[in-house]
Amino acid sequence: MSTWTPQPAGLQEILQTIRDSTDTQGNVQRAITHKLNTFTRVPDYIAYLAYILTALPQEEDQIRTIAGYLLKNNARLLLGVSPEVAEYAKSAVLQAFISSPPLIRNAAGHDIVAFLGALEPRNWPDCLQQLVNMLDSPDPALQEGKAHAKCSSSSSEALLLRMSHLIERDFMLSSNISQARDVLYSMIICINIQVQMLKITMQAAFSVFEKACEDFPRKMDVEINGTRPLDYMIPKFLVLSEHPMPKMRSHAVACLSYFVPINSQSLFAHIDAFIACLFKRASDEDPSVRRHVCQALVLLLAARPEKLMPEMSNVAEYMLYSTKDKNESVALEACEFWLTFAEDPDLAAFLHPLLGRVAPVLLDCMIYGEDDLLWLDGDTEDTSVPDKESDIKPRHYGGKTHGLDRDQGEANGQERKRGAYGEETLDDEDEDDYDLDDDDFADEMSTEWNLRKCAAAALDVLAVRFGSELLNVLLGPLKNKLWSAEWLERESGILALGAMAEGAGCIDAIEPHLTTLVPYLINTLNDPKPLVRSIACWTLGRYASWCTQPISEQHKNSYFVPTMEGLLRMVLDDNKRVQEAGCSAFATLEEDAGPELVPYLEPVLRNLVFAFEKYQHKNTLILYDAVGTLADAVGRALQNPAYVEILMPPLTSRWAKLSDDDDDLIPLLECIASVTIAMGPAFSPYALPVFQRCVNIIHQSLLQYQAYQQNPELDEPDKSFLVVSLDLLSGLAQGMGMHLESLIGQTNPNLLQLLTVCLKHPQAPVRQSAYALVGDLAMGCFQLLRPHLPSIMAELIEQLDPEPKVEFISACNNAAWSVGEVALRYGRDDPEFQQWVNPLIARLIPILLHPKAPRSLHENAAVSIGRIGLMHPGVVAPHLPEFAQAWCLALYEIRDNEEKDSAFRGLCTLVQTNPAGIAKSLLWFCNAIIRWHQPSAELNSMFQQLLSGFKHHDEAGWAAQVSTFPPVIQERLAARYGV
């Protein structure tokens, strides 16, 4: 044990603070939290906490336990303290774990796990050894050299032997039978105490092992002093999987399973024994053991499926049986097996024969359980009941990222998804990484991941994987559920119908039935059960793209309009869950419908505005998103004065009620940003107060961050207010253009001075939004921006990185885009901008050529190279051979728009300046040309001149080269340009 001892004054101060922390008043708690945070700078703070936990038995267990949990939360401090302090803390928690009451032992167990995670097991091997010994230790106290109970002995067997000797002696020495009976009873009590202590000790040690194996299996799988602890721990766990105590068996299987995902060689050396262990424990009477068996089989399926394939028929039977287990935790783990199975395309051939049995089981798992119904309390009309703050999920505002839309019509059959960097195209290779967003199954069901949601998610992936074959299997059972007299059956059928909406093949098979199903869903919005109405909203949202297709006037009147009207009614439902589902589904409909909504804008706006009066806190935040999405969908149609008059009063009313540090201001500002872009100059009457408040929030946020940098004891300010204010200013710049100049000129502090500070902000999301604002201001207010550009351009160039860290990607994206906007506004061969051309090209070309750069970064880099080339062809053209092919590949799928047009005009200018530079990339250049649908007259003329020039320069050579092009390229070149 370390010789460290506490200072009485310091000990009392920390003790009193912990005692005070039991006061539940909010203002007291904030002060206590701040004080506890200051203690972390005391060099031996963790030793004090360990001392309170282990050496003050006179203190209440609650106080000691709080000290233990503070110790766990500050385990990282071990890495920076003196060896004496670290040694004391480690020894103390081990001692508390071995010989303390249950509450203290539990806290000490959490500390040991945290210490092992911070130090890593290789730096605390004694702890591992101690825990291993405790798994079969007869008496942990004796291992410390201390007997803490009078009846302790080296083992329970020794106690039995001693008891028999004592009884024999007492019968010989005493004729008093009652005295002998008393001795017998006392010895039995001693043995029972010893056995119970042994069980508690073993279970506690194994519980620590399980948590450590779960939290940091890689740190456990290391070599320590020439040996690998797992080499003897794995066999021990395998033996303990047959322990007579269920908890020990459960811990053993769990610990073994956590080493599967990391491909631990120590486990895989015993893989056959491990699988045999799982099969043996599969019928265990204890549900916790069966749950971990199912979990282990899921992990094996993901990591080593070939080990399960020979026994897959038996494994599948067991998992089907377990998916229907009465214990939901077992059923949930078994259901995860089918989700994992479906997500791996390489296993599709093995899953396909099971589809007919698996899918109906999943369908049955989607019925609400009794516990769900108790928690949901879904039948109440609760629209006037205020929300609890615990009902409000934290919102993370990510900031504005500039991206380009791809052309859906020319995607070569590729599947599209929305990825981390915007919309991305999945080719056949990427499809293997199909990423299911579990949030799709979150809001319309109960709070945490459960069997119902897992089954719905698995059905979603099966729909993607097997398409129409899944529908063929489920058509009968699904019809039975949808038209069942039992509302729970109907509700689960509607959920299943929505879950299958994502599979391309499945939606093709369902589409002929949608003429019946969509009216059914619309009619179900009248169901008396709120849970049925809410799931019908969600499912209609999943089929919104079909409802909004501009197929015919009849289709619009039969499906789109009734769906829109039905969802709007649900937006104003008297049940908050239905309101939420209706509002979310309507936002999805808005995205898919786009301009199709314009004829209905007035009733839509009036509905949404009325919802502002009806909604409680949580749903108001969702309503902001629906309004913002509507503005994005209908665009400048919203600038109609009548619409402005309907929408702006409720928004400005809420705006006025919220303080600058109110979290609800963030989604409101985000909403108004979309509204300003859509309304354009019609937003002018509201622009000044919005602009001034944003500038003030930016100014105050920067001052707060400066204070934090100078005094790290302060809490780090929330960047979200700063980011969303920058984005709202971007919206004003896009919507109002030159009308914004007067506002910029009269604000104090000056926006552009604040902007230059934001460009250097340490947090990437702030820089990301600042770079976007630079580009938007360049488009709308260039003359005001120009005097500040020398310092701004230096920051933009610095941000351009071929392989940015993940958290910097969006900032790099916006920087790459904004330099192109700035280049265009300077104009042709401007001498001031020319100083930045070479530094920019030196960074943009490596981004374009980098194989690991995100696709959106390739696209923005290509556009800016083209725009810089348009303005400064003499400087950029010599580099054309380096990037021409990659440039064409980056932009050929982008939808026709002005950005793409200016970029291609730039490329054509570079080709005119350096015709030889395109020679090796002519195929890719021609492919990019024929992908255009409606190029501008100027660009189309440039295409014609270049192609005709190539042909007339060397007709035989041109003919020979074109003959090697794919037929579609040859045909379109001939049809459009006569070459």
C-alpha cells in the first residue's frame, strides 16, 4: 500500500462538497458541479476520493458511493498523477472491492473497470491476476493476509471437515445433546456465510471482467511480460460457462463473446470449443445465459460466418425459436441475428432459403408488447398537456454544407442514398455497405431499441436484399394483419408495410397494390386509436414519393391531394404522438412534392401556422423543421405577399419571446434561414432586426469563446448559436442579394470584421459556416467583401486539404466552393486575384486527384478549378493534363445548373488555351459533354467549336478515336454536334 495520506483540511473540503451534492436544487447542483470540476486540478484529488471510498466506514454509504463514482468519472487523471498517488488509488479500490459492503463493492468495481480502461491492463497486471484468482478464490480476505470472519477457513471443504471433528469431539466430551446441536447449527451457519461470500466475490469479480471485456476488448487482448493473459483467461471462461451458478455461466459466455468482433487469436484458438459451449448453453434454463448465447451467435455470424454455416440449419432453428422467446431480451438478441444476416450481401444465398420462415416471425414480432403500451399511454388526447423537459431530445446543429445535386436520369442504374456528405450514388460495391438508419424506426415507436424496432429494421433490410420475393412471402400474412379486427394486429401490419418501402425490388412489387393501400392508409388516419393513426402517418411518409409523382391529374387527385389533406389533419390532431408523426410525414411529403405544393400553399401555411398555437414544446421544434422544409421545397413561390403575411407573424412572435441563449432559438433560426432564401426581397421588412440580432449573437459568442480561451475553468460556450447565426446571414445574403448591402454597412460591430475572426475559429463547424457565408456574400455583396479578401483568402487556402480529418470535411468543402465564387466575382485576369491562383490550384488539384477524398469534395474542387480557369486560363491551362480526366469524372453526373455551366465554360476555355492538354482524356471529356441535357447557349457553342475543331484538325485521327467510344457517346456526338 502506498504511504500517501490525506491533508485533513483538503479531506474535509471534498467531503463537505460531496455531502452538499445530495441537495437536489438546481442552482445548488450547478455550483457543486463547478466546485467538483475545480478539484480535478488538485494533484492528488483521486487519492482523496479513493480514501473516502475505502477508509471512512463511519461515513454514510451514499457519500462513499458518490466518491466512488466521482473516482470512476475522473479515472483519466491517473495518467498524470505521481506514482505514489496512483498506487494508493489502485490499491484502495482493490481493497474496497474485496472487503466492503455491497454498495461500496459495486462502486469500487466500476472504478476498477475505469482504471483498467485508462491505464490499460498491461500497466496494471496485478489487478488482472487478482480478479482471475477471485473467480475461484475460496476466501479473498485470506489472500490479503487478513481473516475478516471468525468462521473463515481456507475452503468450504475445510470447514466441513472441521465441523465433523468438532461434532465428534463434542459428542465424546459432552452428554448434552442440545449443546452438540447448537454447535452443528453454528457451523452450518458459518458454512452458509462462507459460501454466500464466495458466490458474491466470484460474481463481483466476473461482473468487472464482463464490463472490461465489453468496453475495451482490444486492450485486454495484449501481451504482458511475455505472456498473453487471454491465453489462460479464455480456457478459464470456457470452464466457467458450465458453472452451477447461472450468473457465472452468463458472465462467462458474455466475456467470451466480446472477443469475437476483434478477431482475438486467443479466442479463435479455441473457436470450436467456444461454439460447442454455445450449443451446450443454448437450452440453458437461465434467460440471461440464453441471451448471451444469442448475442455470441450474432457476433460470430458477423465476424466468422464460415464457422456457423456447417450448422446453419440448427442455428437457424434455434434463432427462430429464440426470436419467439417469452423473455424479450432473449428474443431481441435473436432478432438481431436476422438483421445481421440480412445486412451481409455475401450471406444472401444462405438466408434466401430461410426467407419463408424468417419473415413471418419478424412480422409477428412487430406487435406492441404490453410493456410498450403501458409506457406509451397512447389513447389520451394530450395536446394541452405540457411536455416534460426529459421528453425533448438534444438537437445537434451541424451547419451549412455546400453540395451539388446529381442527375438521377443518368445514374446508370445506380442506387442513390443520402450519405454523410450529401446525396451519394451507391455502385455495386458500395451497396454491400448498405447503412440502415435506425432512427427511421425510432420516433414512431417506444423510447429505446426493442424487439419491435429490431424486427422492423430487419424487415427493411430484407426488402432491400430480396425485393419482390419478400412481398411474395408476406402478402398473405400482411393482408390478414392489415384487415384484422384487432387494432394491434392492424398497427403492426401498417408498420411492416412502411418498413418494406425502401427495397427497390420490393417497392416495384408493392406498387401495383398502392392504388388500394394508399387509400387504406388515408382512411386509417381516422382510426380511433392514436397509435394506429401515428403509424399510418409514418407509412404514408415512406410512400410519399409515389403519391407525389406527376403521373396524371387523376393520380394527383386520387392520391397526392388526399394524402396531403390527411397528413395536414394529423398535424392538428389532439394527440401529441400523432401530431409528431403527422408533422414528420408531411415534411417528407414536402421534400418529394417540391413545386407540386405551390397551388396549395395557402391552406398548407394556415394549417402549419395554426399548429404553432396548438403545439407543446417538443412538437414545436418539429414544426420549425416542417416550415423550413416547405420553404426549401417551394422556393420563391413563398414571396407572395399573402403568404408572407400568413407565415411571418407567428415566426416573429416566437423570435421575440426567446432570449439569445435559449436553445429553442437554434431550430427557429434554422427555419428562418430557409424562409429568407425562399422569400427573397419580400423578407425585407423583417430583415433589419434579424440581421442585427444575428450579428449580436456572433459578437457575444466570440467574446464568450475568447473568455473561455483565457480561462479554461469556464464552461466551453455552445458553438451552435454562432453557427446557426452565420447560416441565417448566409440565407439573408442568398435571398436578398444586393439589398443586404445597406444592412452590412450600418451594423456595429461590423459583420465582415467578425467574419474574419470566425474564419480562424478553432471549431470546424464555425469555420464551415463562415466559409459558406464568404461565398454567399461574394455572390450578393462583393464590393463590400472585397477589401477584406486578402486576409480571407489566406484562411480559405489554408483550409484546402486533400485528406482532411473527418470533422474538417464539411469546412474544406465550403472553402473549396467559396473560392470559386470569389474567383468569378473578381472577373477575367484580375491582378489582385491572380496572386492566389497558383496557391489555390496547388491545393485543389491534389484534392481532385485524391482517391480517398469524399465525392462532394471532388465535385466542389472541380467546380472551383473550372471557375478559376475561366477567369485565369493562362495560369491554369498548363496543368490541364494533370486533372482533365478526374475533372470530367467528378462532374459528369451533376445535374445541369449554373455552377456546373460556369465550371464547364472554364474547362472549355482551358482546352481552347491548351488543346493538347485534353488529348489523353478525350473520351471522358466527350462523355461529360453528352451528359448535358440543356447547356446554356454560350456553353453549347463552346462544345460545338471544340468538337468541330478536333474533327477538322485531323479527320482521320478523330474518326479512329471516336470509333473506340461506347456507342451511346458516338450517337449523341453525331446527333447533337455532327461529329
